[in-house]
Amino acid sequence: MKVFENTKHSKKEKFKILGIPIFEQTSDYMTAEIHQKILNGVISTVKNNNKDSDGSNKEIKILGKTILKRVEKDNFRKYYLGNLKIHQVSLLKIFKKRYFKYIDGDYDDVYILRANSGEIYLLLTYLLDSLLKKNGSKHPLFVATKKYHVDMIRMICPEIPCVYVGKLRLKLSEKPFIIDGKRFFLLFNRYYFRQVEQNIKNNKLGEYHYFQGIMDRLGMTEEDISMRRINVSPEDEKSMLEKAKSTGLNLEKFVFISPEAQSCEMLDEDFWFELISQIKAKGYDVFMNLTGEDFKLRNTSIYKTCRLTFAEAFALARLSKKIVSLRSGLTEFLIQTGVPMDVLYTKFVKRHLFNDMDAEHIMSGFTLTKLPNVNMQNLFEYDINKMSERDLLLDFEKLESKERM
């Protein structure tokens, strides 16, 4: 018998000492519900998220009897001792105290942007005008929770003011709430993203698309779609050129590669090394757009790179002869460059509570080909699992023979 034994499955984890269960945890994908048992169930806890907000409830039991309970609902957090409510706080008051220092102005509606770049790009590009009209927003304000949100707003809808607050820690309702006469809209919550992934997995390939999910979420139809074009400021254009020239990049003949993603699994070093080598052999320079610390390549002398903002990356990619991108939120943004683009799909990385999703379902549910006003002559998508990396490299070479560059 092992002294310590730890077993893990997709939804369950157990830890034993001398065969005695000490800790057990099970989780549910859609509700984000987590059950824990300590000392073979002497102590147990249950935590789950609400569907209509980012609030969560937690319950602690001893020998099956509820001792402590926390409930977050309708923008209140309530604490219970057994079934007796002992304390209550208003999440709206906490929100006001923490964030109203940023919201200083005569705004009627405040839109909280809490999503990654892909969803925010689609919202601002295709649905913003209809959303503002639908809500009757006269003097709206955007609250950005990621720094690149600010870049995107400046490039797509610069007439709308925005403030950056960083990570929003409060678990507020998705329904519009009012503070001091201002309406607040939380456009996306965690349950929404889990629901999108579930819908993609549970429907037949091609039947459900994430852009449709965004429209459903906002109560929009195809008639509500319009198009805003990306504009790069002269200041961003100038700073991009200064940075690019400092690397020695051949701005007349280069390929822009974006190898990083938050959700899709990264491709290995050998793949990128071989691809860059082939591109270099054809006489093209290579720029690698790197933002994190995870990407490693044994020979950094074969490509150029430097830190770029979202606006600078777009401006530089627009000068390239070709874009190669691992599927990420930046990929949607790069469509408007008008440059031929190869998009690579891999499976999603393993994430806490989220079920696995293979590349076939990701490509089906997140394909760029179903977005409005996409030039299909410039877009090429690949499921990495359906071809070896070597086959993909050869396919790039074949496409090169058709003078795609």
C-alpha cells in the first residue's frame, strides 16, 4: 500500500494517506460547481457560480449539516450561520467605492468590457452602433479591463471615451444596474463563455458559431450588423516604424508571424524553426510578434522581433506580404490588414473546469470564414491535427508557388 496516493481524472481528484481518503474534489463544467470532501466527508464544501452573474455561492458542512454559507445574488453578498443570515453587503456600494474614481463625467451608460480581444473586436466592429442605438445611449463610456482594450477602442471607435481599471474583481449581475443615475452593462460573464463552448461541442460541426453567440447574447440579428474600419493614428504608425527599423527588419519584403495564443495549444519549436527557414530561403525576412515569455526558439538570429502595442502590431502586419497566425484573439483583428493570412488551429489548452475541445470543433465554432465582410481570397485556415507539421510546411510551399506573396 502506498503511503501517499493521488489520482486525477477530468472531473475528479482524490488524495489518500495509507488508503484513507483525506481529500476528494469533483467539478462540473457548466455550473463551475466544485464539491470537496475532507477527512472522508467529515467536512464538505460546495461552491457554484450563478448563471446570471459572476457571483458565486459557497457552503461549508460538517457531518452533512450546513455551518456557514455565502450567497452572491442580485448584487448582494449574504452570509449565513446555518440558515440564519448574519451579514449582508451591497456589491454595488463596493463597486462605487472602488471604481467611481475612474468614472468622472456626465455619462448616461457605462459598458464594462470583460472579455478577450476576439469578442471585443467583434463587438466594436460589427455590433457597437446597433447596441448603442438599442440602449439609447447618448453619452456612453467604456470601462476597459485589459490594456489592449484601450488600443482597440482608439482604433475602432475613438469618439467614445474609455477608462482602464485593470482586472474587475467584483461579481456583478449581467443585467443592467444603476448607480447615481448611470446605467452599467456587463456585456460578458464567465457563464456565457462556458455556454459558447458547450454549444459548439454539443451541436453538429458547423451548426453553431461564436459570433452568433455574441449576437444572441446582445439580442442582435444580422440586420443589426454594420462595419467599422480600423484606423491607425499617425503617432502609432510613427512609433511602429521606429521600432521595426531598429530591429533591421526588411520592411519591403517580410512575413508577419503571430505564434502565441491564450486558448489554443502552442506549436513546438521545430515547426516554427522549419517554417521560418523556408520563408527565409525564399528571400523574405520574418517578424515574430511576441507578447509573452513562453515562446522559445533556439536560433533567435533568424527572425526579428520587438514589443509592439495592438495598434503597432496591426500597422506593421499591414506592411507584410503574408501573415501566419496561431488562432488567437489577435487573428480577428488582423483580418482588416487586407494581407493574405494563414490561420492555424490547435486544440484548446487544458484549463480549470473547462472540458477539452479538439481542433476540429474549434475550427468549426471559431472559424473566421463566417464573419461578415471577410475577403475569402485572403484567408486560409488549417486544422493542425488533420495534417502533419511537415505536410503543412509543404502546403505553404505549394501555396507560395501560386504567388500568394
